Amino acid sequence: MIFRLQDKMSPNLVSDLEQNFKSITRSVVSLASSLGNNKEVKDIFIYLIEKIVEPFKNYGMSADEVDTFLRAYGDVVTENVLLLDNDVKITIGRYMGTLRPALLTIYECS
């Protein structure tokens, strides 16, 4: 996935994203898995800011770069780069389709 970003972002930013990819993925997947719990849903905005938005800000990313990253992140799954069951691809596509605009809105406002 990071390979797809090399021609769209600065080398330093790509390096930061590559070094922190596991942490970013953990935050995105953790959020998705916690949405079934009412207690976690009420803290969704706090989680988005603390675990996803703030790290992107610390990397010095612009809103356009965050959008490019999130699109590439979702495209890896939906374009069958990873061999996943079709239902899983659909679910992840829907999740990323909802998460991306929410994250971008919060990112631009913070």
C-alpha cells in the first residue's frame, strides 16, 4: 500500500507512514471492532482524534494527503490486492467509505 503513495507524497512522509503503518492499521481496525459496543460508540470522536487524527497531524500531513492515504488504504482491499472474501471486501469498503469523510471533516476542523 505504501508503494502506491510514493509518487503522490514526499519521501519523508512516506517513510513516516511506512514506519507507523502497523500502528495506524491497529487504530483503524480497533475502531471498527469496537463499534458494536455502545460504550465505545459514545467515545468515537475522542478515539478518532486521539488515535488517528493527532498522529496524522504529528506527521505534518495536509488534509489532501490524509485523503490520499485513506483512499489508498481502502483501495488495497476493494481492488483485490489482498485476497479476501467478497463479503469482507464489501464490509471494509463500506467502513472506509464512512470513516474517510468523518476523519477528513474532523481533521480539517482540528
